[in-house]
Amino acid sequence: MGGLQEFYTVPDIVKQWAHYFYRHIRERNIPEIQSMYEISFLKLSDRYYKASPWPEVQHIAEVVDNDHVFCLLYKEMYFRHLYARCQPTLRDRCESWDNYCDLFGLLLTSNVNMQLPNIWLWDMVDEFLYQFQSFCQYRGKVQSMSPEEIENLKKCDKVWNIVEVLNILQALVDKSGIVAELEGDGGAKLCALEGYYPQSSNVLRMLGYFALTGLLRVHSLVGDYFTALKAIYPLNLHERAHLFTPRIPGAHITLFYYGGFAYLMQRRYLDAARCFNAVLLYIYRVKAAHRNSPQYEQMLKKNEQMYGLLAVCLALCPAGSKSLDENVLMQLRERQSDNMAAMARGDIDVYDSLFRDACPKFVTSTPPAYDQATTNTNQLAFRAQLNSFLLEVRSQQTLPQLKQYLLLYSSIALGRLAALMDVEEGALRQQLLCLKAKQRQLKWDGGKDMTAGTWTVASDLEFHIDVDAATGREMVLVSDSQTVATYAPLLAHHIFRFEEIIRDLSLPPPVAAAAAAATAAAAPAPAAARA
């Protein structure tokens, strides 16, 4: 891009934006930084750089005193805009990687005293992982590249290397000390002060916090779901009171989407349904407030994907519906009723379609064999995960019909049940054994380790085979294990929901809110906002 911008003229208003942005960062003025980052930058992008990159850093360096740290931060925003509005070249991908290495390396090795908005710190981690994923997807399409492109790509073997990406994320976690802090008070202080501790920088602390979600995402993209859940044990998805992420919608949705998907692929459908329920209820409550946000469309997309994954969970484990909120259950029926009916009939194509639409964009952890690549390696990674999922679905294909028959009887001869299902008695015994095994699931038991749990029966149906003493025939004896509902659990559930709503809203006292509104109305508009 340097040759194209040799005689580039930067509009005065853009120079003014860069100057004030730099000044506010030096002054640690969080409200002004956030306003310029979230509002002014987007307005200037739409006005001057809708389909082109922002000025390269050398064109604005003079107005920011050639400050090295600010130039790294500016380049992070520059490349993010380039990825969003333009088509990045291999050179762009390499330069962005080098900039992230320099930026994170500086933060890890120096005494950082600046403060930045938490939303920007999350966006850094999120964009870092998006660009890693984008490079892996780009690298996997070798069969469509020219020999020159392949040769250039071979020289970039260290660029966006998965080991280096994981090392950076883990270094951020370790250096920030966030794990010890979360284990100490469960994140209470972090949530209360939003990471802005007096006389302290929030940058490394919050980067470490968000890097935990980053580790979950990277491990999930390569199909290592056990390690993915191990990585986020300090956050504890099931104790939402100790999470900071609800204040950053993108971080919260990413955390529960990948956490729920990791549980789903480990056949822990009860825990997966619980994760999806929590985040879908969160989106239901907050999406109206983010209607004008740039992330609104992505929020809606993830919302639809997770309803699809939740439908899959309930098709494979109907008992998961017990943990769903009424609003989520109603929305699920409106969106997925036809698909759920088809899955109940054992329609593999519906499972296939929902998985394709809702799964992450998987990547391979190693580069392709450039000289021998004849196919898209991204498809190989996706196919491996899809086949693993469909293998589990096919193992349960006949179980819904079997369960429907068992619900009709309290006892039935094995031979008669085999005749009703049109199978041999030996095959029926295998299906009964399979149903018995699939009804048992590992469920989180409240400990810190979210990969651990206790085995539980995820069904209202209990049955066993016994020999009738009078006739000598094998009988399937069925009992309904569903317990009678009482008022106490129902009241406790609604009290808990009410407390969650109050906690999520985090509204200030009316007097404080009125005073804040009056102050905001009386204050003059900041120069950055006017720009």
C-alpha cells in the first residue's frame, strides 16, 4: 500500500481526529477515548474511507509526536478497517501479524500505565483471532492459487502460526495475573470497578481476561474441545454472577457460543443446552439496546446459529428442555419447530443442515502440503468435524421411535416390541442397550473444572429387561421416573430469574441517573464527537 499512498493527502479533519485521540490516550480520558473509538472513527470511515484503507501510519505520525505506542494502536485499527472494508493481500496479512506481535510484545515486556476502553481491548483480541482464522482459511485454498502466490506463501510459514498464536494468548493470561485474581474473589472486584483499578492500568489485566475466551475459541476451531473447556475454568460459565463479559456483548456471546459448542461436540447436551439458554436469554434482553451498534447484525446471526444448535441438543437429549427459560423455549418453537419435528423422525439431512449453518469455521493446525495440495484443506477440517457429529446422530437414529413405543407401555414382551419395530430381537437388544447408554450423560457438578462432572440419567424414562416367571418370556419393564412438580422449585426459579434481570441491567439509583442525565445534557459536545 506504500506506493499507492506516496502522494497521499490526509484530510485535516482526520489529522485532527488522530491528534485528539492521541492526546486523550495520553490523558487516560476513558469516556473521550471510547467516544472517538466507537463513534468518530466509524463516522470518518464512512465519510472518507468507505471502500479504501485509512492513511498509513507514516502520514499521521507527525501529528502524534511519532509516539511508538500510539502508532502501534493506530495500525491495529488500520488493519481491522482494511479487513472489514477491503480485500487484504498476503502482504497486508503479514504486516498485521507483525504489528500484533510488536503491540502484544510491548505490552508484555514493558511497564504499561495507560488505560483503554474495555470494548477496544476485547476488539483487539477478537480481531487478532479473526485474522488468524482468516489467514488459515486463505492458506487452505492452495488449489486456486498461482505458482507465484504459493511460493510467496511458503515464505510466510511463521506468520499466524497456531503455536505462536496460542503462546501469545497464554502469555497475556500469565502476565496479567487474571487467573489468581479470579480464583481469589471470583471476579467481584473486577466487575465492581470494571477493570479500572485506581493508580493502575487496565490494559494487561483485561487483555488477559479476554485471552481466556481466545484460548477457548482457538482450541475449538481445531476440534480440541476438551482443552478448550479446560482453558476457561477460571471464568466458570455456569456462575454468571462472577462474569465481566455481559458488559461486552461480543465477548459474552463468543464465550457462551464456543463453550456451548464444545459441550455439544463432547455429547454433553445438558450442559450445552444450559450454555445456549443463558446466552440466548441475554441476547433477548439486550438486543434492542444495541440496535444501532455495528455488531448488531453479527449478534442476530449468532442468535440464529445458537437456536439451531439448541434445537440439535434437544433433539438428541429432550430432557435438556427442563433447564430452558420460558422465553427461550417460546422463541425456539417459533424458529425451529419444523426442524425439531424432522429430527424427531430421524431426518439426518436436517442435522447436517443445522450443523453446517451454525458451526464455527474450522481450520487446520498445520499448513497444507503446498506441492501436493489438490483440495481445500478447510473443507477437510470441516468434514472431519461434521462426520464425527453425524456418526453420533446415526447411532441414535432409531432411538426416538423406540422411546415412543416404550412410553406406551408399562411392560411389553421383547418379541412383541421387536415385531412392532420390525427388527430382530438381537438388534432390539442392541438398541435398548444403546438407549440406556445414551440416557446417561456427564453433567457439570458445580466444581471449578468444567470438563468434569457427575454421570446422570438425562431422561424421564427408566426401563430394564426381566424374565417373566410364569411364561418364561423376556419382558421390557418400563417406569416413568418423572417427579411431581412442587411450588417451591417454581418460586425459587422465578426469584432467581428476577435477580438475574436486576443484575444484568445494573441500573444506577434514580437520583444518580437523573443527575448524570442532567450533567450530560448541560455539558458541551467534545471536539472529537463534533469531528
